[in-house]
Amino acid sequence: MAGAVELKNYVRGQWVQPASLGLLDVPDPSSGALIARVPRSSAEDVDRAVAAAREAFPAWRDVPVPERARRVLVLRNLLDTHTEELVRSVVRENGKTLDEAQGSVRRGIEATEFAASAPTTMQGSFLENVSAGVDTTLLRQPLGVVAGITPFNFPVMIPLWMAPLALVCGNTFILKPSERVPSSASLLARFFDEAGFPSGVFNLVHGDAVAVDALLAHPEVDAVSFVGSAPTARHVYSTAAAHGKRVQALAGAKNYMIVMPDADLDRSIAAILSSAFGQSGERCLAGSVVVAVEPGGDRFVEQLAERVRSLSVGPGDRRDTFVGPVIRADHRDRILNWIQEGERGGAVVVARGTSPAGVDGFYVPPVLFDRVRPEMAIAQEEIFGPVLSVIRASSLDEAIRIANRSRFGNAAAIFTRDGGAAREFAHRIEAGMLGVNIGVPAPAAYFPFAGWKGSFYGDLHVTGRDAIDFYTRKKVVTTRWF
């Protein structure tokens, strides 16, 4: 308890003690040790942050776009300079391995770099002589106050998908991070402060569902960006939209990976292991079901099982760790219940990793199921843990039909040497982000993170030009001069 930091909100350019509803403990997932205590901000605390953002908006929207972009570049350079500090924060409070944390922080910096291209991406359009002597101009203008509600699994990357783009478009911003990983958000707020963003332009409010619901209903919040579980995404989308807000809500996933008989097994298995068990399976692009197309399923499963048994499980700060802890004890127990559900349903555990010896924390050794049927719950529901299921299929056509049964549509992958098979897959699969011989098909920040079906609620995605469209509204001016 003595080493636990009590966090504060960042509002109007100041660190403030919220009039909160109490404090929540933040343990280190690798050891269970308490590292911070985070306030449960009240609706009153949210109102203060919204008031600060609303007050700052008129002056910030009038700052020329190139100057806003230069401010974002200052932030980008600070993030680059302090990458190691950000990585260590992510490892400590999330449990990611060092390599995974490093990669996620770099992805966040990449999104910040894309935001700095606003003098190009925010350009409107002009058409002369739409009628005799009449011209039309399309302008992009900011929305106002934007809220970002972010999840535990990417404490740095996802806030950086949102805030720099919202700000460079001329909006002011309120970040409500997951109460499970609040320290990294506080670190980001420090860098926004050091980058010189004016008072009230960027604000941070810690808390849980109370703070979220206050943001969703607040009449002075114009838009909400959200990433999280499917049930919460539905709640965020329906509630915020009912209050007249623009919303993008990224939800759950159940990502299928198809392995064709001609696949390069060594390289394919390496990619599948990283997809399924990297970050302990706690990411929305994790491949959680493999559809092995016959013939060759037995050989594939045998080699995959051998590799699963050898995966190193342990604290994220150890260089040899492949599978780190999951975020909390209750989530660990939930995953273990899913494993039991799979066994009760008749799926066969063909490989199981081992827990680290002499280490406390929230660990789930990786599990590989074979002979899973498409209708089983473990093949349809998001487990969000290091559990991989293998379904057998007789053809590519059957494999695609199995994958398309999912109510989710975030990502999918195929492993093959056959260009025709890859093209058929890309044409028919019902998911927004596809990989060909790539297990985690995460698009670069200048493309949209394009989930489909039950993996996304809204019209415009995060990152890429979709984000520019989301954080701006169009104004059309038709002109005649006498």
C-alpha cells in the first residue's frame, strides 16, 4: 500500500483531486502487488472537465491547422523521447511483454505522426461554375468537445489513435481511460501538457461506469470514440446516439484463421502462435479459431501442439516470456471457466502450457483445442485469453462458410501459397481487416481500423481518413458574386 500512487484527474491544464466516489485498486498483473489507486470520478467531476473543454474550444478551433499540426509534432517527439518510460508503464500495469508493449507504443506514435498530416487530410474541395456564375466550396470544421473511452489492453496506443487526431482537427478532448490501466493515461496527460496544448484542450478523467455514463449523456459532449467489449460497445453506441452524439464504438471479436493444405507450416505456425497467444490473447485482433482445411490437419495440429507446449509463460518484463499474465484474477477465472466449457462440450485439449513457478499474478497457460465444432460456444464467443480452437474443414468453401457464421467481423486470415485461394478468401470473407500469411492484420494508422458486423457500431472507423471524417463535419458554401 505504501508504494501505491493515488492518481488525479487532469482538467484545465492542472492536476486536480476529484470529488470522487472512492478509490479502486490497480494491481500489477504479473505479481498482484498494488501499484496505484484510481479515483471513481463522479458526474460532477465529468462536468468540470466538459466545461473546461467547452470553454477552450472556440480559441483552439481558430488556431491555424498548420500550427495545430506542429503542436502534434511536438507531442510526437516527446513520445519518441520517452518511449521506454511508456513501455515500462504498459508492462507494469497491463502485463504485456516488453516486445508487445514496445510495438503497441510505436503504433500509437505512428497514429500521432498521421495526425500531423492534417494540412493535407483536412482539405476540403471546390467546384467552379456549378451553375452560371455560381461556385461551391466544401469545408471541414471541428465538432466541438470529443470524449475518448479506452480499454485496458492498449493503454497508450488507443488513446493516441483518438486524441491527436481529434485535437488536430480543432476539437477539444476528454480521455476516460480504463480504470484497470490508469497510470499510462496519466503519463500521456503529462506529455500533452509538456507539448504545450492550451489549458482545457486535453483533459483526463479517471473512473468507471459512472464517468462513462456521465459522458454519454452530457449535453456538451458532441462525439464519443470507444473501444471495448461488445456489450459495452452496444451500450455506448445506443446511449450516446440517443443523446444526439456522433459515435464510433469498436466492439468484440472472434477472428478466424484458415490454414490451407499448401501453407508453409513453419512460418504459418509462428504467425498463428503470435496471433493467438501474444498479449495472452487479450486483443481484438487475436486469432482465436483456426480452420484447418484437409488434407493436412493432423500434421498441422501435431506441429502446432508441440510449439504450444514450449511457450514460456511468465512476467511481462522477462525477455524470454511469450505469454504474460491476463489483466485481473476475475478475468483469469472467466477464461478458465471457458476452458472447462470447451472440455465439457467435447473439444479435445491437445496441448496445454505450464504456469510459471514461484510467481504470483494472474496467469493462464496457453491451451490448444482440436476437434472443435463450429456451433460450440468456444468457437463463437469472445474468450479474450490464450485459448485457440481448431476446426476441421474439407474445403476452402466450407472454411469460409464456417468463419462467416460468426456474428463478429473484425479480422480474418488465410495461410496459403495459392493466389487464387487468397483472392477467393479476400472476396468472400465477412470481416473488415484481412491477413494473407499474416496472423495479426493490424492496418497502419493511415488506413481505417475497419471492423464489420458485431465488431463495430457506427459509420466511420478510427484511424485513417475515416478518423478525419469522424472528427470533422462538412459545410457546403454556394457563392454568387454580383
